[in-house]
Amino acid sequence: MPPVLHREMKAALRATVGRRGMSEEEVLALTDYVLSFFGHETEVIDNRLDVDDRDVFYMLEEEGLLGTRQEEIHIRRGKLWRIHYWILRVDRVKAIAGAANAESADDGSGVYRRVPEEAWTRPPSA
């Protein structure tokens, strides 16, 4: 799957966390922030994150934009090492961005389609 583009991430964030009252400037900053971790990859190792980063990632996980996975590796002396990863849900980001872009591209005619047919009929003139 192709990587998430900047405009797609921005549209997805605007449509999810942006609806919580985040300004356009904050959405843009968050877009740059998230993409700085992932770039053209879809996974980030959790060890790379600090507490504040992790809080943001949990918020994005709640919105369905990120997921997690873990890997267990046996190291010397029989110890088990758990590695946690954050997964960028590319398909979900692209779907949300596509829906948001389609909605914003609406020329307003969608509003008229929702008006009941009887509202368009005019009573005969007297």
C-alpha cells in the first residue's frame, strides 16, 4: 500500500481529533508531528517514544488511526524480550481522508437532496 500523504493525514486528523475543537494550525502541527515518527514506514518501535508522545499515540489509537502489536524474542539465558510497536493504520487514514475530502468537495447540492420532495412543490396560484 502506498504511504500516507501529508494531505491525507491532515484530512484524517481534521475529521477525527480536529472535531474536538482543534484549530487548523494545531491539526497541521499534529500532522507534521505524527508523520515525523512514521515517514514512509508504517511501524514505530515504542521505545522511541517518551510519555507525551505515547499519550498522543493513545489518543490516535482511540480514533482508529493507530494500532499496536508486540513481538516476543528469546534472548540469552532464556529471558523473554517484548518489543512493542505502533502501527499506522494506512487503510483507515486513507479511508477517513477520502470521505472527508468527498464531503468538503460537496458543492452544497447534497443539502438539497435531503430536502423532502414535497418541499419543492409550490401550491397553485389563486
